[in-house]
Amino acid sequence: MSIFGSRKIPHYLVPIHPDNVPSKDWVILLEAGTIVGPSNEKIRIARTMQERKVVKKYDMFGGVQHYLVVDDYDPRIHALYFCPQLYKHDNDRKLVPLEGEEIGRLIANALEGGIKERRPWYEPSEKLPGQPAITTPLLDEYDTHVVDMPNRMADAA
């Protein structure tokens, strides 16, 4: 073992940008490649949360990396997204905040075309896939972004 060898980071620690540490944005954990059978959905919302636990790890040169603690996180099937609080108009044209599940559904619908089809199982001798399950790139910054509500969500509102 080398003195300069990298320490293995536990799988439940997800690296995040330092700007996301103090924010109160929604954390949306999406899961792809686990739905089997006749279903038109390829992505499932595994978890939504606003409360979070962040851990700092320091390297030997004084650099710091922030990690979000996400229990049961698996990089083969999960993708993590941050989203600010979103609003929609109700029947009286008043703005009402969307819940985490609704925000997750909007993100999942936007990403559904970029899901890479793969087997839901793998042999123990196989290495981890080289690409993540969700490969659709998102824009880094939005001035304004309008998302159409899926029919199921629009009918429920």
C-alpha cells in the first residue's frame, strides 16, 4: 500500500459542489434500471429531501471536499440532482409550492430520454459500468426554464 494512495470513499458519500452545502434546495435522488416488467416509466424517484447531512474530507495538502450522506446510494443506478423550490398556479391563479415528489417527477420526465438501457443484474465478476445510468446532460444555469406538467400531474392539480 502506497503512502500517497487514495483513500476509498464510502459509497454512501456523494461528492457535491461547495455551493450546494448551505442551500435549502431540494435534493432529488433518481433511480434508473430497476423497474422490470411492462411499465412506461424508466426512472423512479427514490428519495426527495431538503434536510441533509454534509461531511467534509480533507486531503493532505489542506484541500477540502464536501460529501452529501445518502444512505443506500448506489452510483450504478442512482443520480442526484439539486433543484430550488418550484411553484405552480392553482385554480385561483395563486402560486403554490411543489412538493419534492412533484419536483422529482418533473426532473425524471426531463431526463427519461437519456436513460441507457441495461440489464438489471450483473455478474459478480463484472466491473461497474463505465457510464452512469442517466446520461442526459442538464444545463448548468437557467435564467428561466418552463417545464410542462405531465398529464397525470396536471389532472391531479
